[in-house]
Amino acid sequence: MDFTVSQIARMIDHSILQPQFTLEDVRVGCAVAAKYQVASVCVRPSDVPLAVELLRGTEVKVGTVIGFPHGDTSTEVKVAETEQAVERGAAEIDMVINIGWLRSGDIAAVETEIKEIVRVAGEAHVKVILETAYLTDEEKLAACWAAERAGAAFVKTSTGFAPKGATIDDLALMRSAVSAKVQVKASGGIRSLDTLLAMAAVGVTRFGSSATAEILDDLARRQVTSYARRA
């Protein structure tokens, strides 16, 4: 697929989520995001004000995570987290579903919780993290359908903290489950350009990755080489 560096950059949420990261790590990560003009950074909730300050004047949005990484905090806590994140300037919300509810078959409770997050998020886009490593295909489909009914903007594979992350099969399944109104985000193990391009080919439009510089620099090198060969 023929993408420019800028086009791929606008499909990446640069991930700055590791628990051991210092504030300096957050500053460095935001500098990477600003340099490459990615779609957004995804930071820990406590880092939202710092990221907003650092990225002011750029087109890079600030996103954060809710109920992360296990998804098992109460709906009330997730709602409060979302409200605070939006008040502090977060424009994108990546929420983890209650995985236990989903696996128990309580789809109504999962959908109601997503709907509450969407409601308080307002204009901020909500991305629903399924954590596909723990789910059957039937559960993945049910979660996607619930997310769309609840008004989510994206369905997303993983937190990056489960035994495995995004796979082509899961992404193709998720893309088939939702309408064109809902986008699909791949996250977990997106560390190379070839992986990203293979996932884009099945309809993924957003990628969570901490390997942003490596991916985009690789594409730039390939384009230079291709141009030189044609010349």
C-alpha cells in the first residue's frame, strides 16, 4: 500500500504508558510525537496535564486510558476518570471493558458502561479496548457490537499488557463486526512498518505503538531508496 510518512504518522497514537516511565520519559515521548506529527499521544491519566502543555500549538491530540489495564474498576470510577481526563484536556479516551462481565455473558452491563463513558466523554473520541487475548471470537464479536451500539468511535484490540497483542485474524474479525462509522485500532506488538502495513491492509486506521520513530524512519528510508532506484 502506497502511503507517505505523513499519512502513516497520522495513523499512530504514540504510546507512553509504561508504569516505570519518569516525567522525563513523558517529555521525550511527547517530543517524538511532535516531531513526527502523529495523530495523538496516549499517556497515563496523571500525565494528561503535562502532555497537553507540551503539545500545545501542535496538531497532536492528547489521549489517555481509563480502567487501565485490567478494566475491572467500577463504572462509577471509570466515569469519574473520564470526566477528569476530559476536563484536563484529553481529546481521546481509550477505555478497557469489564472483561469479566463480557466473559460471563453480561453484554448489557458491558454496553451500558461503554455508553456512560461515551456520554461523559462528550466530543472526545472513545476507543473501546477488548483485550482480545482473553476472548473467544464470539466474545470479540459481542464486544464490538456492544461498542458500536453504545456510540464508541473505535474498537481496539489490546492494552499491551496481556499475553499477546494485535493479530491480523482478530483485526479482520473486528473490522467485519462493525460498520464504517466505527474505526479499528491495533495495539500490542506494533513494532515494525511491515506489521503496520499488513494490518492497514485489513482495514485498520489507527495504531498504538511506542516504536513510532523506528516505523516512520524505516518508511522514509524505503522511499528514498525507491526514488533512487527509479532515478
